[in-house]
Amino acid sequence: MTPTDLPIYELESALLASLEEQGRVVVSAPTGSGKSTQIPRMLLRHGLLNTGEVIVLQPRRLAARMLAQRVAQEEGSALGEIVGYQIRLESRVSARTKIRYVTEGILLRKMSFDPTLKGVSVLVFDEFHERHLHGDITLARAKQIQATIRPDLKIVVMSATLSADTLVKYLEPCSHIESVGRSYPVDISYLTRSPNFDREGVWDVATQGAVDLATKTDGDLLVFMPGAYEIGRTVSALESHRALKGFEVFPLHGELAPERQDAAVRPGTGRKIIVSTNVAETSLTIAGVTGVIDAGLARMARFDSRRGINTLLIDKISRASADQRAGRAGRTQAGQCLRLWSERDHADRPAYEKPEVHRVDLAESVLTLKASGIDRIDTFPWFEAPEPAARERAEQLLADLGATESHGDRSITEMGKRMLKFPAHPRYARMLLEADQRGCAKVVALMAALTQGRNFLLRDVSGAIDRARDERWGNEESSDFFRLMRAWEYAHENRYSVEACRALGVHAQGARQVGPLFAQLLKITEKEGLSLAEAVPDSEICKCILAGFSDQLARRLDRGTMRCELVHNRRGVLARESSVQEAGLLVAAEISEIEGRGGELNVLLSMATAVEESWLAELFPDDLRETNTVIYDEDTRRVIVRRERRFRDLVLESKATAGVPPEDAAARLLAIRVQSGEIKLKTWTEAVDRWITRVNCLARFFPELEVSPLTPEDRLMLVEQICLGSFGARELKDKPVMPVLKDWLRAEQLAVIDDYLPERVELPNGRRARITYGEQGSPILSARVQDVIGLTNAFTLGIGRLAVRWELLAPNQRPVQLTDDLDGFWSGAYRDVRAQLAGRYPKHNWPPVASD
Ligand code: ADP
Ligand code: MG
């Protein structure tokens, strides 16, 4: 059976020709054209697979399975024979499989375990426009592999949007084939006002919308909801609405049993409503839909900085996504789309989704790349490179977890390779491996499950609830995880009853979601043969938490406050509600930044677990160091040796010793304090500063003497020399300064300084005048007007080479004039100065003005 009337068949010959010529091709065609189902079949039919297979990378598990099933049926073979699929924890393939649909890390892992991609003839990247991280990374790897060891490998990149210029350029030489497809107009309407879904169930608003559309169009309806929970609620609301009695309602999402998923897609007898996640946006096409009701929401993977892992959060979809969804109504005839938000709100939505590479934590992908020998992530040929900070965060975390070496190129370790066996965030992979050693993988799998979804143990509860919790769950002082476990067990035992949960501040729905995840993680741990013993001491469990969060180890700074110092030079405050109040050392599984009242950023540590120092030595022996550090002790004002014990860069303990510090290190530390003025040298007088200025003037005015000017760094060096041999501020006080400073000049330079740059000169009338030197400008000669009578611009200093600037003083030593031109003074300003001064000091001798 071949649906050769699908639009994609118009591109068949161009596709085959491009693959023969360049081995790379980008195919753009709208959803429903037949890309995902037909292109792999064309490759098979025309012999492009030779003896190998085609791997089709899909972003969604549900789509991978359904596509495989559909294509198997079209090929007339059982699923898992010629056509199969492989997704995390589930696969239907055989030795005869020629078309294999895969998801997520499966292809990337394959590339790292066998970079030659033996047995793979063609790689197809489907839904590339969605820009999932795995698509980006595997395409880059495929390009590398094709350019080096596998020139015969063929690459097909498929996209449901037509703009592919950057992609084609990235893959050059590469051809681009496109089809505009066939579609009918869709009439889009909005609500007059965007509802608040916190107050009004999105399922109720959608049901009202379905009632509306049911009369406006005569085909099937497709409702987009963000996740399984909302889909469940919507299905119930639709089924119980009287106006929709004639419809059969189907949910469609990844957590349903395959039969129920199939039922949603299968053509029915009457009219139907399908309530789906965004899998029906571009991945799957459901025939017969003419009306779309769009809640405008989707669960999107995003890095949650608080928990330090990726999570799925519900967010508003972009305008581009909304248009794709609307398009689902116009496949076979003109259709209707109702958006459950206002037109105004629509304009405020982003045009496109941010690619995952800018949104999610890269740790797991980086580790997989390292497993394939790619150590330098910064020079990796990304389609779009991640932000350097995000890349560095991932690399640092992997090093901290022991998954990579902490030095050099940070290549993968044995531990890192083992961690990759777990399709979980590296933090939890590391915790599970640690748990295996300690026989507590089951508990750790539960812990992992408890922290992935939304927080179900409410914070800021009333005093009554707080007391009820203490009563029922006791006061766990070693880890906040234990309370979370007790809370989940409680909810589980009470069958997630809303009343029972409310009494202890537990969010029943959130707790319920832990179950399936726990089961899934248990399945992996069992598959990997981890040890699952039930009864282990709490301390063993806490060690596993430490293993996964060692990069968030914190030390309490004091007993009185909650302030802590963390690894990597961070500081934070332990949350008051944490039950770990006594421990000096702890790890925080959650770190959040909260803006304080004054706008300052406070780092709040929560989900704490008490840690004993001996565990650090047990788990991370290479990260503990004891060093002697020479420091200046502010209290005793002496340089001392402290013995410090550190975990990575975090100081665990610091103790003063009786050891004598090295002289030069002590001198340097003291010099810094002298420079800053913290330590005063009695002998460092103003005269010393003046001498330094004169040295610099000597260098400036008499270059032939080859004096080096004293820079601030030279100064520090000289101070260091003065401090040499001292260990405390007190010893320094009376240390002579000038001998060291004088050493700066060579003997012949020292011999002339007083001659060339005197500090005082004798004037013709026998009085002495002061000379001031500065870092700039001429020396300044300060003298009373009467004392310089008879002098002219012919007066110089410095063996006749330096003109001076005159600071002329009144008899009371107050300056009355500052000038470079003494001749000009006599013939000009002197007239007024004389008149003024003669009036005030009549007894002094004021020679007449030249022209009088
Ligand atoms: P594209 O990848 O271009 O969006 P597909 O190859 O997924 O297109 O689908 C092509 C056509 O095949 C669709 O229009 C749809 O009618 C049909 N189809 C695909 N999968 C199924 C299925 N599981 N059940 C019924 N019809 C299907
Ligand atoms: Mg497709």
C-alpha cells in the first residue's frame, strides 16, 4: 500500500538525485505532506539503504512508535520486523529492521559507542524546526562523521517550516527541496479576554469552545492541551456536556497505553474530538479534523536553576506554534480554529520558541559528546552554539560529579561512562551509582522521582499544619529529603485523597505524579542490575545525595545565623524551614536567588542534607586538600601560617599554627597593608614622599642621568624590601625607610640630586626660599615679593636648565601671585600688588614700579 498521492511524491526524484550527488538534503514541506512516513520508504524502495538501515530521529516517543506502526502497516510487515522503533526503555526492532524510528539520546549514544555508525546508511532528522537539543547535537555529529570516516553516509533533514536558509548553509554543500503542500483556509477566532486558568479550569473554557465550534464546522475537533492531567480533565468535561453528546472523545498523549493512542488516530464512524498534547501539532496527522481548539499552552523543557536540573514547565506557545496548530484544521477542507486567549495577548507572544540549546541544561548531552571522544565542547560545530556560561556550568558540574577529569580537556572518566547507562540527569545518574555501592538504589530512585515534578510539599504552611507534620512524620534532622519521602508515602497510603493531603499541606495531584516516574526509574535501576536492598542506614542514603550535589556543599559560617559559604566561592543562607538546623556541613539540593528588600540578591539554600566531613574523604578523596596558607591576621596584626583544610575551594577548617612564615611572603603581605595605610611607618614622613617626587623629577628633567622613575609598583617593591625580616606591624613601626629608598639611585645619581634639584635656594638678599617639586610642571619657588626684587626670568635651577614657577608671597606668607614670567610680573601686576601691600605693610620697603 503506497499513498502515492501525498504531496511528498512530487519531490521523490529530486530527493533521490540530491542524495546521490551531495549526500545531504534539506526537505521542507508542511505537516501532513508525507515526510515522516514516506521518505524512509522511498529510501528503502530505491535501494539507498543498501545493506544498512535508515534511522529517523523523532523528538517525541509517541510519534516514533506511531510512525513505525503506520509505516510497518504500509509496508505490509509486522511492527519490529522491517520497520521498528526504539525509545527509552522500549524497543521493537530486529536484525531485519531497515527503517528505525528513534528518540532523544538513542542516536547520540549510538554515535558515542560506535562512531562509524556501522549498519546505518541514512540518518533522517525529523521535525528539525522544533530545534530540540538532541537534533542539534546529533546533526552536528552526523556532519562530522560524514566528513571524516563515513563519506558514504547520507543525511536528510526535514522541517515543517519553509525557512531553511541557515540550515542549508550550515550543511553546505547541500540541496534544499521544498513543497508548499496543499491546504485550505482556516478561520481563526480569539476570546475577547484571556482567561485566568488559575481560577477558571482550562478544560471548562475549552469545552465551551468545542460547543461553539461543533456547530460552525462539520468535521472532527482537535483540542490542544499542555499535558496528561489537563487532557484527562478536558475529556471528562467534554464527555459530560449535553451539547456534545454526539461526539466520541479521545485523549492522546505519551502516558497512555498504545491501544488508546491508536484509537485516537484511527478514523472513526461518527464525529470525534481528540484532546492532545503538542504531539498533534506537527508530529502526527489526524485525518478528518476541521476544527481546532487551542489552549495555547505546552509543557516545555527548561533548565530550572533552583533545582539545577531540566524540568518540563507549562508555558505559552509562540505565534509560530499557534499557526501550526491552526493549520491542522485546514488539511482536507476549509476549517475553524478557536484560540483560548485574546488577540491582544497574541501580539505579546514570542514569534518563535527559543531553541532548546538556549533553554536547557547541557550536562547530559555534553557527557554523551565526551563519551564519543569530543572533549572540546567550545569548538564543537554547533548549529547554534550555547551561551558560554551554560556550557561552562555543564562542564563544571560534570567535573564535580567525577564524570570527567577536572583538569585539562576534562575528558570522560570511567565513572562518567557508567553514568551514561542511566537516561537521567547526570546528578541522579551519579546518585544511583553511589546507591548501588550502598545497596539503596530503591530509595534513591524514589528521591529522584520526588524532585523532578512540581513541589508537592507546600511551604509556608500554618502553625497547625506544621505541628501536625511533626507529630506524624517526626522531626528528621538529617535531610529534608526524608520529610519529602514521608509526605509522599503518606499521600500514597491515603490514595492521594485531597482531604487527607490538605490536612498536612500536601498537594495531592503533585504527589500522585511521582508514582509513574518512580516506577520508570526503578525499571532502569533493575535493568542495570543495581542493588535495591530495603533497609539501609540513613547515613548511606545521605552519602548518595552528597554524591549528586557535591557542587552545592555548604559550610555554616557561624552558629547564630543561617549564613553559609559554598563551593565555587558562593555564599547563601539556609532556609528557615529546613529541618537540618544543627549540622555544620550540608548539601543543598535546591538553590534559588531571591531579591531582598533592598534589591540585593540573596541566595537561599533548601532541600538540605547534613554531611559529615569523613564522607568527603570517602567519596571524593582527590578533592580534599590540606594546605599551609600564609595570611595577615587582623587581630594580632602579624603574618602567620594557617593550616587550612579545603574541599575543592571551600575552606572546611582553618587553624593558626606556630610555624614561621617565609620572609618574602610575610614582607609582601605587610607591604600591602603599608601601601593601603593600614600599617603606618613612623619613619615614612612627608620628607620621604618629597624625596620620591624629586627622584621622579630627576628622571624627567635629566634623562641623561638614566634614573628610573618610581612607579606605584616600584614603590610597593621598595616597601616590601623595607618590611623584609619583619613579621608584624609593631616590628615595622620604627624601621628606617630612607636607606632602602636611597638605594634606588646609583652613587653618581645620588651625588647630584641635591645640586640639581635643591630643596631650598639662597636668594640675593641672603634669605632662603623653598622649592616644591611635583610629578608634573616646573618646580615652584616660594618667596616673599620683597625677597625676589632684582631677580628676572634669567633665574634658573638645575645647573641652569630649569626655569621655575614663582609663587610670590605677602609678608604674612600668603600667596599673592603665581607666575612663570617674573619679568612680566614686574612690568605688569606688580603695580597693583605693590599698592595693595604697601598700604597694609607700610613699614616694609616697597621699591617703586619701573615706570614711576
Ligand atoms: P508529515 O511528516 O509530512 O507531516 P506524515 O508522513 O506524518 O506527514 O503523514 C502523511 C499522511 O499519512 C498524513 O496526512 C496522514 O493522513 C497519514 N498518516 C500518517 N500516519 C498515520 C496513522 N498512524 N494513521 C492514519 N493515517 C496516518
Ligand atoms: Mg512528520
